Amino acid sequence: MNSLGSSGVRVSPLAFGAAAIGNLFTEVGEEQAHEAVSAAWQRGVRYFDTAPHYGLGLSERRLGAALRAHPRERYTVSTKVGRRLEAFEGGGDDLANGFAVPATHRRVWDFSADGVRRTLEASLERLGLDHVDVVYLHDPDDHAEQAFREGYRALEKLRSEGVVGAIGAGMNQAEMLTRFVRDTDVDVVLCAGRYTLLDQRALTELLPAAVERGTSVVVGGAFNSGLLADPRPGATYNYAQAPAELLDRALRLKSVADRHGTTLRAAALAFCAAHPAVASVLVGTRSAAEVHDCADQFAATVPTPFWQELLDSGLLPAGAPVPGEEPSEEPS
């Protein structure tokens, strides 16, 4: 287990991302969702991440129900604020926002102090918890002024009151997260898709700043939404069809992995976990089978010559931290 900054909040090296059990893109049954969380627990995962955005609260409800069988002090939960849910009676579905659920609510961008508290209170009710361990400002890309001026300060106050243990921001970019690390007292940032075998932009400023400040980083999107899990024509990269040049690069990476007797999935996870700033690697899974596969890949040893070939060939930039000879440990 790793600590998030100086907060004392602890996370397992492999984390469960609960967007998929909120019916991301396609429906997931109640039983399948419960089995996915149970499989994660069985494999030693103790950090679970969700958000109101994921299925208009469905992810939070399902995650809370599945974790109810376990002692509260034995796991860590994070959720997010910034998208407040308001009841909506217009009908239809939420597929335009990526979730196969009825459009019972609409999302309202709100990083105000009142919005942060109201959103968190609603999340606690859906989760069935009296507190969460980590709260992130969720995708404040177009709301930077309010997020820094009001949202961050609201989270800082909640932390000082002991309502939450650790605070941070979660985004699909590295630049604004670097600002959070440098200009605020966040404990952790969640960086999705910007530190992978295909995209190392977080390596330039974010990760060095996190090391310097003692801020933890949780890395999400290790597979860039699918391309690094299964590189093939039609595979997705950042939730859209992968461009030809990136598909070619992913296929080259897979070829190197095959030649060294490992898998691209194992290498993708190991690369994310190898940086000293990274406390946990967050993987979205929708079934017990996917959970077990991810746990197996995360625990696998990726041969050192594989990393050397990537560095020598320019498939990884010089100076990128890579795993050594020791295998990744399965979380306990």
C-alpha cells in the first residue's frame, strides 16, 4: 500500500476504476458489476475510484453496494466534484455523454464551494458512506478560474475539517495538473491517458514537479482507452478511432513485447507503475474476467531487455523510468 502525499490515505498499487460498471458505452448487469468489484477485492485491490459523472450516479450506487460487505477501514474510495447532477424529466438516454443509462439527470458544471459540498453530499448518499477518502476536482479544463478560486478552497476546507482525507484534481491532460501540483497543496492528482507507452507528456513537467513537491500521482488510462490493450485496425485511442500512425506505433510495441515473451498489456501497466511519483495505476474493468486479467498482467515480470529495446529504438524517450529486474508486486 502507498500513501497519497503526506495525507496518510493509503492506496493499493493497482486500483479499480468504476466508470465501466456505470454502463460506460454499453450496459453492464447488476450481478456482473458486483462480481467485478468482488474479483478486485479477491485480487488485493483496495483502492476504488468513481464519480457522479459515471452513469449519472449508477457507478457510485453499484460500487457502494458491492463494498458494503467489507470493513470500511480496509479500503479507500475516491469520488469527484465539478459535475453536479440535477433531476431531468426530458426522457431519452445518456449515450451522447458515453453512458448507456436513462437520462434521469443532467450534469451541471459547478466548481463553487456550495456546488462542491452539495455534490459530495449526494455522492455519499449514493455510495452509502459517511465519508470518502479522496475527492478530486473532475475535468476543470474549461473552468480553471472557478476551480482554483472556489473549488480547490472548498476541498481544502473539507480536508481541514476531516470530512475527506486527501484532495486533488483528475484530468485527461498534464498541463493544468502541473499547475495544481505547483500552486496548491493537493495531495494527489489523477492523470488519465497522459503517461502511457504512447503518450509521455506528463514526463516533461507534471511528474518531476510531483516528485519535487511530494505529491502523489494516480495514473489512469494506461491502455489509452483500448489501443494498448489490443492494437488492431478500428481500435480506440482516447475514446476515438486510433490514427494510423499511432496504430502503427502500438503494433511495433506489441511486436517487441511478443519477441521478448511478454504482453503489451503487462508492459503498459508496468511502465505506468515504474515512475517514483506514481502511487497507483487505475484500470477500468467491467467484469470479473477483465479484473483477473489486469491483476495477472500487473503482477507479471516484463523482461529488462524489452525496456532496453524500447529505449534503444526510440519507442520510449531517453530518461523515462522503466522497471528493473524485480517483478511488480500484486497489491496486498
